[in-house]
Amino acid sequence: MGVGMAEGAPYWMLWDELVVGGAHWSGLLRRGTTLRLTDVAGGGNVSVLFYNYDDRLERYNMADTLKAQHTAYLTRACVCYSDMGRVICSITDDTCGWHDTLCGVTNASMINAKYGDARYQERRNEYHRNAYDGFLNELGKYGLGKRDLAANINFFSKVTADDSGTLTFHDGHSTAGSYVDLRFEMNTLVVLAACQHPLDPATRYQPKEVRLTTWHSRPAPRNDPCRTRCPENERGFRNTEVWYR
């Protein structure tokens, strides 16, 4: 963990933290704050889930997010919808350009089959971790569990599909220092794991670290590009604002 002023962050930064490769993290991001995820070394992947902190039955909905914005991936000016039609957060800046929404996360059997068995008992902090168990470890801190898992976002990873439906992982898509800014439109429980993407072709277990930087940013103004991207987003923002009246 590192604390200090991250490069490019505003002077009113709240905190700055380094999540090592393979580790998991969770926390409350309040309405009107921005979280920057930075791929420190390049080639990283951050699997993320979002929940309404004040009513955790409400959470990120992949299908509504993609359908409302007529897209299969996320980038600048996209928003993330909840299953109640509200905007959870907005992508206000993005130097990477494409974030995977379709491929899910690794689990223990996948990691063991691909990279070999490396347990904590023998390897201590060098043991092989996976995003599925990382999610469950974090969710348990808030009274949530397996039934609360949902489709996640894989930030910094690009996956495309050809006409036959075959998925292709684009190795090296995210370069060192790439970042994405998430402005939160509601009080949100963020759960993340800095683990390799399920389709990562690497033959070695080498998850990359990610830096988390947060600052005050205020909710979206009326002319915000995320709000005006499409009529559906305007309605989603209004639904969120009604929640906070």
C-alpha cells in the first residue's frame, strides 16, 4: 500500500492506495467522488463489481448497461446501470479505450489448470489467487455471498468476437500508466480483484498491480457527456437523482 499524491490527481485527492497483483479490495465510494484505476505496469486486469451501498440488493446490471447504450464494451462517456435503472457510476476519462464486460473472472480450478497449484501453505504470499474467491472474501465483509455475485467488468482488458462468436483476447491492450476514471453517482460498494483475465494467454501466473486514487468531483452536471450520450442515460441519471431527493 502506498499513500501520497498520485501523478495527475487533483490536489483535493482523498486517498491513494496500491493493490498488488492477485489481491482483492473493497470499499465505499460516495456519491460525488471519483475513483481512478491505474494499470501501473501495463497488461493489467481489474475485475470489478458495484452495489448500492445503502440497499445492497441493488447492483450493477451488465445487460441493461450494454443494451441502453448500444455497446458491448465500456469506455469514456459510458455509464454503469444498476438493475433498478439507476446510474451507479460514469466513466469520465479513459486512456485505455476498451473495457471487457462479457468474460467473467477466473476461479481456483482455472488458475490451477493453467498455472499450476501453488497454495498458501507452501508459497505464503506468493500463492496463486483468483478473482472469484477474492470477490467472495470481500463480499463476506458486508453480509453478501455467492448469491450476490453478478456479471462483472474487466477494466483494462479488450476482448472482441468474430462473426462465428469466437472471442479474442487482445494481449498488450493496456500500456503502463493507462487509467480509467469512475465518477460515482450513488453511494457505492466497490469490490475488485487485481487478477488475470480468464482469456489471458500468458503461460505464467503474473497478475499486475493497480493503483486506486480517489478525489471529490461532485455529481454530474446537466451538460455532462455521460448524461447526454443517449436519451436512456438522461433517464438513468434522473432515476438516480430522485433516489437522493
